[in-house]
Amino acid sequence: MELKITKATTLKNKPDESKLGFGKFFTDHMLEVSYTREKGWYNAEIKPFGNLSIHPASTVLHYGSEIFEGLKAYRRKDGKVQLFRPIENARRLNTSAERLGLPQIDENECVELIKKLVEIDIDWVPHEEGTSLYIRPFMFGNDETLGVHSIHAAKLVVILSPVGAYYAEGLNPVKICIETADVRAVRGGTGYAKCGGNYAASVRAGEKAEKKGYSQVLWLDGVERKYIEEVGAMNVMFKINGEVVTPMLSGSILPGITRKSSLELMRDWGMKVTERQISIDELITAVKSGTLEEAWGTGTAAVVSPIGYLFIDGVEYKINDNKIGPVTQKLYDNLTSIQWGKIKDEKGWTVEV
Ligand code: PLP
Ligand code: COI
């Protein structure tokens, strides 16, 4: 695909790196690629960051045909910049696209386009400890008709945002509220896809949790409301009686890249790690009996986040004395050392820009 590059004539002032938060600032450029069934993907363009112009009947505005990804560019000590497992994000973008009836894209080409965009805005990759450049590719159906039909036109857009910690708590444990009324996804639905609709349906429960003082919601399965699924923006793991357990990929949870990487690292370290169903009763019994040693979440934005409190049915349970546990800490240290290039990447997970 040919790539047209139009540079911004005026550059924005960069934000204070100690006050980035998450997703509040955007860089000088963005990538936009168009698709039609007739032409395939065409008109790849890196251009000044700005508003999109779409038809009021565009599919995405009415029927929610939207998917997205999240990955990061990290600045190493030597000043160079690297991405973490970008091909995994391109693969998952295609898995999500397949589920939503959106078009497939060549995965290597997708990574190359992202690298090019990051290269152009490379000065936006922040330097402070714990900061990175969050990369948000998204694709949406863009047919200009109100019929609910297969998608003939689409766009792929990539925007970049310098970020700090996702949670205000940073690496301090977060408080999570288990949702027993709303459900996020069911098998056969779109749970395994990273589509906007999954998040739209989660906002109500998230708001309820926030009002009670919790950072995010932990979802239970959509059929029996009995088994643990995942948190709003991360997969979850528990250490019970010396064994790490995490919900298996059943079709209703997102196959997280941080999850996959964490499982691989822990298995390399010789730890017992099991992917299976975990019922809420098992978890509460483990908390009460003191066998739940640690709980944490994994995600690109959230990195590795210890969970200090779990709330369900009017009761709050404290985990590991609301402190980060040794496995959570080791995972955080190892993953972030690979991501920020502080240790040699034995896994071949990182890609230099
Ligand atoms: N689960 C949900 C619902 C998410 O939004 C995310 C974030 O991307 C994750 C899990 C973690 O996935 P990953 O590690 O690929 O970022
Ligand atoms: C990510 O970690 O990349 C995510 O997509 C989480 C997001 C919903 C904030």
C-alpha cells in the first residue's frame, strides 16, 4: 500500500510528563486508511491530528461496527524506542474484525504503518519512568446507508497518546467491585473481540462501582453469573495455595497479550499456572480461609495491577493486607524491564522503531 505523508506545519506543546494520566493528550499526527470491497485497503495517509469527517448514516454511528487495539511504544535508556509484541495486536485486530464483519488487514503491513506513525511522532514518546506512548488503532464500518447489511466500506485510524499510569493508584493495589447484575459478554457473543460495544455495555456497572469507591468492575460469566471472567480493562489472575489460576479463554473474555506474556513468564519460572473456570464461591472461600495469597490484573494500559480489595454482595474482602504480593511484583518488574528495554529481551517480544 502506498503511504502519503503530510506533516503538521505547527507542532503542539508537549505535556508535563509527570501529569500525563491516561489518554488525555494526543500527538501531532494520525494515520487514516480507507477500505472498500472494490478497492480493498487504499489511501494510507499520515496527516496532522484532527477531526474525522464521516457521513451521518455511517454504519458505526448506528450499529456500533467498531473494533480497537491498544499497544505501547516505550523509550529505552539508550533513547531508542520499541514496541511490545505489535504483531499480536495486529492478529487480534483481525480476529475482532472477523467477528464484527469488518475487513481483514495484512498484519505485517499494519505493524509497518504503526511503526511509521510512531517514527514521525517519536519525540512524543515520553522519557519519565513508567511513561509510554499508547497506540490506539481502531477500525469502523463506514457504509453510508441505514440498512443493516454486510460492510462494504471501512476506515482504519491510528492515534497516539503519551500516557502515565492507567489507575490513579499507580502500582498501589486497586479496589475492584464484583458485578452481579449486568454481564459483559456471553459465549457466542463478542466478548473475545475488542469491540467498542463491549465497553459501551460496561459503563453502567462501572459508574455504579465508582460511586462506591471502586476503580473497576470484575465481571462474572453471562450464563450462570458464577464464574470469574475479567475486569473492565484487564485480565485477572489469583494465587491460591501456591498455584496461579486465571480464567480460561472461553470465548467471552479478551485474550490479553499481557495475560499471555505473564503466563509464559511464570511457566518459565517453574510456577504452577492453570487456566480454568474459577467460581466466585471458590474465590470467596479462598479469601476467607486465607489461601488467596495474591490477586492482580494484567493489561497494556493497566500493566500489572495488584488488587487490594474485592467487593461483592455488600461485603468487602481485603487481599494480602492490601499490599502488592511477591509474584505480582516479580511479574511487574520482569515485564516492564522487557518493555522498557532494561533487560535483554530473550523472548524476541520487542520491535525497535
Ligand atoms: N480485558 C479487557 C476487557 C481489556 O480491555 C484489556 C485491555 O486491552 C485486557 C483484558 C488486557 O489485554 P492486553 O493485555 O492485550 O492489553
Ligand atoms: C488497553 O489496555 O489497551 C485497553 O484497551 C484498556 C482500555 C479499555 C483503556
